[in-house]
Amino acid sequence: MSLFQFTARRLVSQAYCGLKAASSSKKQKFCLEMARPSSNMADFREVFAKAKHIAIITGAGVSAESGVPTFRGAGGFWRKWQAQELATPEAFARNPSRVWEFYHYRREVMLSKHPNPAHIAIAECERRLSKQGRSVVVITQNIDELHRKAGTKHLLEIHGSLFKTRCTNCGNVAANYKSPICPALAGKGAPDPETEDATIPVEDLPQCEEDGCNGLLRPHVVWFGETLDPDILTEVEKELEICDLCLVVGTSSVVYPAAMFAPQVSARGVPVAEFNMEATPATNRFRFHFPGPCGTTLPPALARPQTEMSSKRKLLPEAVLQELAAAPPARPDGQAAAANRGKRRGGGAPKQRQGQVQRRLKKDEQRKGARSKGNYTAVCLKDQSLTGLHQQLAKDFLNTHLYGPDTNRAQANEFFSLENKKNPVKKAAVQFVDKSWGQEKKQRAARFKKRWLSTQIKN
């Protein structure tokens, strides 16, 4: 019995057991509730916050938002063929040149594409939760490696990868990011229906580089009519068995056996959330459904909780924060102040000096807009544990005292004076404002913070 038959039989058995158990009124009520999936983000966030093992199943809809052609449905043609006509062992046996042109085109397209907010949100979620002892696994039907490019580590590519090849002779699988993958395919693969086949000889198509092999390579993807890699399927089964939350992202839930994964999880009572442009045949079997582009709906669903951000320990003492809050804002009449300085220096404001004033004001605005060294000093002052309000207070303090529109050399020297260095806030600025921010400055910042904390503990 194949893995596909095993999974199908298992799902049918679970469905039968579910129908049998639904004879009680309580089970009937549960089924009715499951038929109306919720779109309440707050409810989903509560479930997400408690989950320890999260499985995320992704499909072509995620990559479509990065501009990746899906080759499915109306208009999904390459030349005059659909993917189902080219992505088969039979098509490769008949015309390996045409099939390699098709996949060469797809590889070249993917080299120009980048992860979108959905890919990035998943990767960031995996990094964050791994530090908390929680796990995230991505089970993807996509072959474009955008999840990998976004930074996802725990990734199961059930349909293979565009950037891997498999030898038809020795079976060796290898990563391959060459562009073009072989000289004969350079400039080939145009999707226009009027384009003629290149008819490349087999010996000029990609060849195995293992010693003494030289066999014809094929894309390491699962073609129509082929079975999934049993080792990967076994890993998928294990992950779905232990997951306590499942997300279905950008998939139509019609390609088997992947279409059975989420319903299989839902059948054992695990919450499943679907993120898709529209409802699918499996939608009513899930607890949540969030319609719309995945790049819009998924990031807020997986974002860091506000309580997690505010629960961090504030390392700077309250007195320092109060001084930051009490720091006077930058003068709104900066232009007048600059003009007055010009009058004091030259007794008037000729056109040349007015031009200098305007340039200086413009430069000041650019500095603020670019958030340059005054602001990364503020980052050092506030430490990463402080809230956005304290970040802004620190930035305002530094911009006012060091980079304000009416700052002159005397004020800058005063700021760096020995007296001001006794103040912890200004001392930090004196230590860390510089033309560069290299490893030495980071180490000095760490030493200063350690000394400051030890002083506070003693006091």
C-alpha cells in the first residue's frame, strides 16, 4: 500500500469515526460551529499564544504575492502548454529539451523574485518562538525556495525545489543555482506562444558532475504522476501528529495528498486557521478563516504580542528616564535663531549668509530624517528593553542637545565637558557619539552598562 493510499484510508477512517461520534447533541453542536469558521483575530491570537508546536502549510498563493507565476487555472500557460503537460516523466522522456526550457525559464524568473511580508512573517515567527522553546515547521508545496530565502530553517519541501537537480542515471541530488544551468540554455525558455522549441541535443543539456557518470539531470521536483518522497512524508506525518496549531496559507486545498494534511489535523480537534484569498473546499472544516492577501493577513496574526514587548526589564533607572522626559524640545524657530547668529557674526544677513543658513537648515532636516548617529546613540541610551516612548525621548534629547538647529561649537564643547560626563545620560552620549559605530564601540557600550548597573545595585 502506497503512502498516498495509507493517508487517504486513514483520513476516511477518521471521518467515519467523527460521524459516528456526532450522534450526541454535543458533537452535533461542535460540527455546526466548525462549519462556520471564525475570522476573529483576537480569538486566533489567544490560541496562537498557547501553541507549542505550530505547523504552517503553504501553497502557491504565498508565492503569487511575490510575482511568481502559478501555472494553474486560466492563463497559466507557458507557450501553448500548461504545467500539467510538461511536468511529467513522460513529457521529459519525449522531449527533455522542451521540459528543460520550461524549467530554465522558471529558474530565471525566481532569481529575480524576493520574499514578501508573508514569507518574512513566518521566518521571523520561527526565530522568535524557537528562543521560547516553541517550534514552527513550514510544510510547503512551493518549489521556489522563497521560504528559505526569507530565513526559514525548519522547512519541508514536499514537492522538491527548482534549484536542485537529480541525475537520471546515478540518482544523485545536488543544489544548483547556476544561471544559466548549462550554456546551451542561455537565452532560451521564452514563454511567448510563437517561440519555437530550441531542440537542444541531450548531450548539451545539464549533465551529472559525479565522477564517471555524466548522466542527464532532471529538475528535482515531484512531477504529476509521481509519488512524494517517503522520507519527507514521514517527517510531515510526525510534525502533524505533534502540532497543536496548524496554519494553511495560500493554498487551494485541491492538490493531494497535501490537501488532506490540514483536514487530518482538524479531525483530531486541533485548531486550524486558513489564510487565503477566498474560501476553499476545506474551509468549513477549520476553526478560523482569514480572507485576503496573505502578505496582509498573516503578519499581524504572527506578530510579537504587546505583552511580550512590554514585559522586558527596563535597564535604565527611572531618574535617567525622567531627565530624558524633561529635556527641552528642539526650538521651532530654528530659522530665526540661525539668522540671528548670522547677524551677530556679520552685523547683517547678506544673501550669501542667508544661503548658508538655508543649507544648514536643510542639512539639519536631512540628519533628522535619516536618523543618523545621534539616534543610534539614543539606541544605546535606551537599550533594547525600553518602549517606543522612551526611544523617542532619547532621540529628542540627543537631537536637541547635540544636533539642534541652533547648536554651535561652544555648545557642543560644553556638551562634551567633564562636568556633563558625570551625568549618566550625557556620559553615555559622550562615550558613544562618534563618526563610526564598530565593534569597539559596542564593547564600550556593554562595559558602561555593566558598570552602571553594578553601581545601582550597590546603591
